Amino acid sequence: MTQPLTQRTRIKICGLTREADVDAAVASGADAIGFVLYAKSPRAVTVARAAELARRLPPFVVPVLLFVNAAPAEVAAAVAAVPNALLQFHGDESPADCAAAQRPYLRAARMAPGFALLDFALAHANAAGILLDAHVEGYGGSGKSFDWSLVPPNVARPVVLSGGLNPVSVIDGILQVRPWAVDVSSGVELAKGLKDAALMRQFCEAVREADARIADEAG
């Protein structure tokens, strides 16, 4: 579901591991902060650490917990620790797996030529949104971009554009795809899991610039 022309693009910054980075992301204007609960990721945090960091978030900034093929008990424990979280599933989870926690969730779609995104979105009709990432080996965020022309304009759920975005490329991504939200991780980092406050601020400013261009076109 692409956004109306006047819709503000929401911003999620993912893979945070430090208090200072959480504070800087919030100050930059992020709407959501992602915590990776996938042990094989270089940005992984424990459930206890995610809960500790999430408690720093002010009202209306949403914590997001990222899972990859986690056992139901692991998901339940994380939800208990961060009860206001939005969930994000990045593995091979079925629609039933995603819905089992009875929490709002994002479902990651690994974009590649021939991928049936419309069917995928319909299968996950209960998802809060479909997060579009590049198809690469392994799981979790890829840090790679994909061909945005693969995104049709009539996806049945809100679209979150991800995959290799940075303060420069995000403008073109928003202008072309018109997503509900954008998601960034490696594009605002000093090193894996260590965010750069200036890059996060520049990313959020670029999103606002893209929205302003869309508003000008519509006006």
C-alpha cells in the first residue's frame, strides 16, 4: 500500500546497541528503533539488553524486536520483556508463526526478480506492514539495495523500504517507491552496531526533504 501524496514517511533505525545511539536516533526524529534478537547478527542484543534500551524511548517512539526463525518461547519472552514492541520477522516464519504472538508485526520480504510480492502480502494480511529487503544469502538485514522497480504500486499492506539505504539514496527510494516507512541500519553506522549521530540526523533530514518534494509535486 503506497502512501498518499501528503503522507509523512515514517523512519525506523535498526540495529542499535548503545544508549547514546538510541538517544541520538530519537533526537534525529526516528519513529521506531529496532533491536536485533538474532544471535548470529553482529548487531545482536539480548532480550534483557533490548528491554533496557527500550526503556529510554519516549512516548510515540516504538521499539521493534527483530527475530529470525525464533522459537515461540523466545518470542514470548521478548514480548514479555518489551510489551509495547512491534515485532519484525526476517526468517522463514509462516503467517501463523508471525501471528502466534498476537502482537502487531512486520514481515520481511526478500526481494528478487520473480518474487511474488503481491501474493506474499496477501498471505500476510494480518501484518502491520511488509518490509522489503534485498535477497541475499543468510538472514537479517542485508545492507544491500535491490531493484526498486520490482515493487508494484498496489501492495496490499503498508510498505517499509529497506536494504542499503543511506542519507543519499533514501531520497530516490522514497520518490520512486512512495513507501509508508523507510528502515536504515548500516547506512548510518560507524561500524556494525555502532551508529553515527550525524548520519542518523542526515538520514532523517533527507527523508523530510523527499517528503517535501512529494508535497511540492502534489501542490
